[in-house]
Amino acid sequence: MQGLRLRKYSPYERSRILFCYVMLLPIFALFFVLRIWPIIRTFWMSLFDWNLIGRNHSFIGLDNYAMLFQDPQFLLSMKNTFLYAGASVALCFVISLPIAMVLAKKMRFSPFYQAIYFLPFITPLVPMSVAWKWIYDPMYGILNYILSIFGMPSVGWLIYPNVAIWALIIMNVWKNLGYNIVLLMVGLRNISPVYYEAASIDGAYGWKKFQYITWPLLKPMILYVVVTSTINAFNVFTQVYVMTLGSQAAPGRAVRVLLYDIYENAFRYFRLGYASAEAVILTIIVIALTVVQFKYIKSEV
Amino acid sequence: MSKMTKDHSLGFLQRVLKHLALIIGSIIMVIPFVWMFTTAFKPEVEVLIWPPKLLPKAPTYQNFIDLFRQAPFFRYFMNSVLISGISTISILMISLVGGFIFSKYRFPGKNFLFTVLIVTAIVPFESYVIPLYTTMVKWGWINTYRGIIAPYLVMSFGIFLLRQHIGSTISDELMDAARIDGCSEFGILTRIVLPLSKSSGGALGIFAFTQAWIAFMWPLLLANKKEMFNMEIGLTMFQYRFSTNYSLLMAGSVISVVPMIIIFVVLRRQIIESISLTGLKG
């Protein structure tokens, strides 16, 4: 079939097409082995009772999914992941928007502030998680010290999972604030000043300008920032592993999030099929978020 | 945007308040870094005191000496450099070729292949780590560099970035002119596209390097021997062993943060611009 279609092309074009295929072959070979095949396999494995130990994998259809929705550990990790993603994205956005609006205007030291706020975003997660663990230390940590200055009682930040998740959220807001600011600034700077000038002539000021010009024109960028941050938050793992696991990575105090649950089921209990079903659910959530974004941008443009 | 404020004294007050708020925010942002750095230079007795003091009374380098005595951090560092280096080179080469082909040529199956790339870009890596791991077990690639590096050899985002860049900077006329002069398709790639892609290649390089540097779950699965740890895993395991010795732990954090901070300080503008660039495509 391919040969038949190729006949439409001149010899000159045919040699160029051949060049394309030759160049792309090794690239797609790598993509196939490292991305495409594993993605397909994950879906496939999720339909099996598949253990690392033992050879017999029996096909069980959607049973893994049915079991998941009755598994309290999985439901807890879903709840935690949604809370973590929702709270940190919302907080981060609410804090970053006013900062971005101030920094987007011509002002002194703007690049300096930008760099400071952006710094946490580029620093590696593990050392910063270790540093935050020290900040959160219940006995000698600086956070409890600051709270004590204001007369507030000490908090055992990382001891109870329901408190620890807020400790993780605070750290995530700190880490991603700069990313939000930089992207929102790009969006704000792309709004033509003509709109604001026209609004001024019509007598609009402060809040009205924000409501009728800034917000609607910034919406696509807001959506982009919110969606990418949410997807990022759904993939939280490193902080949980470093900050909330006990010595020798004991899961006693772990904040159970989706990736941690997948990790534990797959690589501690070797329930590969079951963990694959969880991974498929993660994939579906991420794809749904991406589709929402694409749909919206298409409808806007 | 550049509208003048009519009332100058009000404008001044506003500006002062803005700066004050931004400075308080900046202090909150840098506290974790400062706290980490000063603790790293404290002797152990000074760490566990109440109320905590920000600056060490008797600053010492001892923690850094102990650090390298207790764990092979130099080896971890070199492992990270090796993994990130190979990953970056591979991603740059693949993205250059892929971006060039997808932006400048038409061939049967192009749309299908491009859709496949988009799918691999959307699905998060951690969600298909299980079959990838079983493959590595089957191939005997556990505890090997090739196993740790493999998933970081490709990045579909890189192909998108360079496709966009090449599409907008290199005209078809330029390519035709080169062809008339007897340049082959491959020659166009190496002699025209490569030199003209340095800026976006640089941005992609920084991105690829950091991505491999902060890799966590995959090296955690693949590296079971100390010799194979990268910085991130090395520090994680180290903190389980010395979970209460904060001055030692902060010394470890400092040495794994400093290279990235240096890169950021030197390339600050490019890094922030490349992040904005990815946002613009959205």
C-alpha cells in the first residue's frame, strides 16, 4: 500500500521521503521501546492478576478496577492527592496573581524579585525536602519557633499524616510560586495597553479594569498555569518519600498519595497488575485535564 | 500600563508599600535556603538549642569533611553529571533531527507519527514505570548506568520546541538555495539547521539537564547499590541513616543545591525565558 501511494511522488520527492524515514527510524525505535510500548503494556497488565513472583498471570478483566474502588488505601490516596493538588494549586494561584500584576509593570528591581521568587522552582526536590524537614522539626524547627513568637502552640508537622499533608502543600506552594508568577507575567505583558487606555477614556478604573480587561484576556494563560500545576501536583512523590517516610523508608507516617500507593503496591508487594490499574487511573485523570485545556483554548481562538 | 499617576505623593506611598510587600515575600522565599546554609556550618551542639539561632556562633567546615567520609558523595555527584550529560546530548540530537523533519518535510504517515509523539508527551512517565521496570529486569539492566539513563534519552517536548523554532527561523527558500548549491538533505541539517538552532537548543539543554538531574523514582528503583546512586538518591538514603544529625544533613543538601544555584545565577535570564516560552505555546 505504501509503495502504491509513493508512486504519486517524483523520484526527487521520493528520495526526500526516504531521508525522512531513515532519520526518524532510530528516534521512533527509542520512543517505541521507552514510551509507547510501556504505555500500552500498562493498560494490558491492568487487566491481569499479575505478580512479579510466579509466572501464571490470569486474565481478570476489570476486576482490578473493581477492587480498587473498595480498597481503603487507594481511596485514601485519591482523597489525599485531590486535596494536595486542589489546595496547593488554588493557594499558589491566589498568591501569585497579585505579585505577577505588580511585577509585570515597569518597576525597579523587578528582575531581582522575579529571580528570588523563581529560585525554589529550579532547586532540586530532595535537598529542599530535607531542608523543609528540618524547618518542620517539632522540637527545634524554625517554623514552630516563629509560631511561638506569635504565641501559638507547637505543631507536630510531619508526625500525623493529616497535618503532614498541609506541610507538603505549604512546601509545594513555596516551590511553584515563581513558576506561576513568571507565566502569569507573560500573559499580563501580552495584553495590549491599548485596551487599558480605551478603558481609562471610558472612565473605568482599578477593579473594573481588572474585571473586564485583565481577567478575560488572561484566562487562557490562567488555565494553562492551573492545568500544568495540577498535573504536576498529581505526580507528587519525591517529597512524600523523603519527608514523611520513617527511617529505612518505613511507611508508618506516610502521606498516602496516588504515586506512593502505586509504588508500594508494585515494588513492595509486587502486585503489578493491581498497581497498573492505579497507573491507568492516573493517566486518565491527566488526559482528562489536558483535554479540558485543549477544548477551552480551541473554543476561545 | 505606562500611565502616569497624577498624585505623586500617593504614587510614592503605593510604591513603597509594594516594595515592602515584595521584600517580605522574598524573605519568606529565601528563609529555607538561609536556614539550610547556616545550619550546614554549625557544630552539632549548636543545632539543637532553643530558641534557635540563625547564625552559627562558631562556624565550622567539619560537617562537609564528615559528609564525604560517611558517604561517597563525590561518586553520587559524578553519577548525576554522567546521567544528566548523556541524557542532554541524546535529547538535543533527537530533538534537532525530529524537529527538523517534522517542520520542513511532508511524508506519508507524518500526522500519525506526530500524534503518537503528543500522546507520549501527555501521559506522565510515572504511570508506565511498571512495564518499563519489568523490561529492565528481563534485560538484566538493574544497577546499570544504561538502565538508569535509558528513559531519559528521549523527550517529546524537545521535538515540539525545535520544530517550532526551526519552522519559524529557517525558510524553504534558504533550503532550496542550499540544494541548488549541491547540499544534501543531511548537509542542510548539519550546516544550516544546527548552527541556527543554538539558542533554543541551549534552552532545551538546560531543561533536559535539570530534568535528568532531579530524576527520583526511576533511579530509586534501578539503583540498589551505593555506587549507582545519583545525588538525589544518595542524599535520600543518607538522610535515613543520619535522620537526627541536621547539620550533617544540611551540609549534604548544600552541596547538591549549590551546582543548580550557580547554573541559575549564570543563566538566569535564559532559564526564565525558556519557561515563559513553554508557557506561550500552551
